Amino acid sequence: MNAHDWKNIGPLESIPRSGSRRLCLRQAGRPIAVFRTRDDEVFALIDECPHKRGPLSEGIVSGKTVTCPLHNWGIALDSGEAVAPDEGRAGSIPLRVVDGNIHVYLPEPAVEAIA
């Protein structure tokens, strides 16, 4: 992973505990969301439920799971895997927190800004 491929998306405090934010960046044409748990853990996923592509960033975060707002599928934040009995996976994006700022790993060819 090249250092220049880590994008600083802002302070951890800009995402509410048990909440999320949809980024103004895409990976391979797909939207990205960042989630923060009550315990200040952060995760990034493609912002599409594997079921019907519902916006996971509009779901409810509980523990390390987000519930899709369309059909109540549970998605594990650490892996993107649907919680049984549902099956499927939302893509996960590498993420790290450096000096209180969230950085997501987005290789240049895969990134496109949206207005």
C-alpha cells in the first residue's frame, strides 16, 4: 500500500458515535461510507447492501453491525458480510486513524470525486 493512496477524510469527531457518513469519493464507481461505533471503532464499506444495493450509510449502527434501511439486513462492519441467515457481502475498504484523522485506502486509479 503506497502512502499517497491513503486519503485523509477528516477528523474522527466528524462522524457521530453509532453513526456514519457517505464520502464524496467513489471506488470503482461505487459509493463509500465510513461508520463509527459507540466504542470509537471505525470501518469503511462500499455504501451498498448486497441484497438490493440499499444505502448502508442510512442504516442504524448497533455494535459492529449496520442494518440496511430497505429490508433490515444486518451487515458486519468489520468484514462487510451479511449476518446469517442472509448471505452476501458489501465490499470493505482499508481504513486507519492517524492523529485523530480518518484515512481510507483508495488507490488513485480507483478513485473518482463526485460533486
